[in-house]
Amino acid sequence: MQSLQWYLKPMQAEKMWEVSTGKGIKVAIIDTGVDASSPSLKGRVLPGKDVSGAPGDENEPDNGHGTTMAELIAGSGRGGSLKGLAPDAKIIPFRTSLESVKGADTEKDHVGEAIRAAADSDAQIINMSMGGAPHPDVKRAVEYATKKGKLLLASTGNDAKDGNHLNYPAAYPEVAAVAGIRQDGKVGDYSTHGEQTTLSGPGDKIPAWCDGKLQGYCIKSGTSSATAIASASAALIWSKHPKWTSNQVLRVLMETGDHHDNPSTYIGHGAVRPRLNLLENKGDPGDPDISPLTGERTLHTKPDKPKSQSKDSAKGDAPDKVKVADSQSGDGNGWVLPAVGIAAGIVILAGCGFAVVRLRRN
């Protein structure tokens, strides 16, 4: 499968692994569950929690989505499986009430509960490759996790051609919203875009488990994979700089994005390029307590100061994190590669790979 993970070469993964492999970093995955028996994940999955109300536990996924995200982050690549960008990171799974989880209690919104559980865990990073409508419990949980020093990343969504609706939790101001890009550095035509977009990552034609049976990989496209790869990028940087805070790790990711000088509603600050920090020491971590998203103090809080413009005031429930242009691509630096051949027998499913949260609107 690694031959089909086209982004590993332009991201210079092999060189980055000489400096950092994500060791010492734990990533919480709020998703459909993670199958710890996957050849790629053996010894890499720690106990998590199931809040879905569905039969089984957090290690019994229904559709393979959460397992794929875990492998993209921390997979070993053993036996022809996926190789994670941060192969020595650990995964903590949290299964929640997503529509794809059969038997889940979707009459009650458990996403906020999952985020709180992840915030109370040892995970430094919370990966949320899913989205849906806004919900006050989720908003409060996001704020809670932020104050506990967690780095939250979520998918912008895959409905750019179907209304381009805001997806939450990505559209909350404290969350880094990740868009999906193609091999040529341009945004995927499925990738939801707007003022909330913070970063982008490889999302086009990425290998993923076809279903929960884990009998074969398919090729899928979506912002879910982009978010997982962004989370892995954060893990690499945080592992190299263990004394940094979530704000500093995210600030460096943003500063080293390939569109940082001209942020875009389509790709945010651009494609994640952790190599610029790991190999070239680029990126100023800045103030450890100030969020690069909101400009507000999130850690070691002091008496309240006037708040900067939030997503709620900028565009409905969406914040104006940065002033952005409307470019749909970065400079392509290090992202353009020859087309990757797809092995015979692999199914191509365009525009997939985004777990949907069934959340009630306010």
C-alpha cells in the first residue's frame, strides 16, 4: 500500500523519520472505532472509550473508517498495510454516535461526550475526521478540550459540490479545520471551503479499508484522510519539541504551510509541511498560551480580555480566523508528482472518506 501513498515521497517522510517518528505522542481518534488487530496497528492502540451505545466497544468498527485514520497516523506498514506518517505515535480510540456506526444511539448526541473523554485522556492531539451540524454540547466540549491544552483538528467536509455547508466541529474557532488537496497541490473538488479553513493535507486517492472486515483496501478521496495526515504532521513536530504547547505546534504548522503568506478559503495556510520544521528548523512557535486561530489566551488563562472576532460573528456560526484570498491551490512546492498507477482490482471511490455526525441543529 505504501506505493500508493503518493504523499510520502514529496513530504520527504523517510528523511523526517530520521529526526522524528512521533514517539511519545498520543493521538485520540474520535470516529467509528479502531480495530487494534489490524496488522498495521498491533501494539499501537491504547485503551479508549465507546460512547456510541452500539454493541461492542471502541475496538469494533463497522466500516473501517476509524481504523484507516489510525493507520494513516501511526501505521507500521507491516504486511503491505498502510504506513503512518508518525509511525511511533500511539492511538487512543473513541467510538461515538456516527451514522455509520450500526446500532449507535443517534437519538442522543455523544460527540461532545467523546471529545470530553479524549480531553481527559493522555492524548495531546484529537483527530476528528467527521462533521455535522452545530450542537451546544459539542461546542462546550471543544472549549473544554482547548483549555486542557489539546490540539484539535477536524475535517472541513466533502460537500463542496453539494451546498458547501459548514461542518462542525471544524467550524468552531478553537479547531483547526483541514481541507483536502490533490497531488498537484490544488484543492479537491469535494473539499468544503470557507473562512474556517486552517490547513490542508493530502486527501485525494488515498488507500483506505473498504469496510470493517479489513479484507482489502480501496482508493478513496476526502478530507478525512487529509485531517489524519495533518494530525500525524503535528505528532512529528510535537515529538521533536515535547515542551511545546498545542498553540505552538499549530502555529508552526500554519507558518510552514505552502500558502502561509496568502491564506485561502480553499486550503487555508496551505498543505502541511512538517519537514520544514524537522529538517530546516523553520517556523516560530511564538507565545505558548495564545491560540494562533483566535489570538486569545487559551492556556494559563488570566482575567478576561476583549474577545477577537469569532466564527459566530464572521459568517453565521463560522469564524473569520484569518483574512483569506480565494486561491484554490498552493504553490505546489513539493507536491506535484507523476500520476500513481492504481493496482488492478482496487475499487476507486471518489469523494468518500468523511464520517457524518448526526447532530441536531440549535
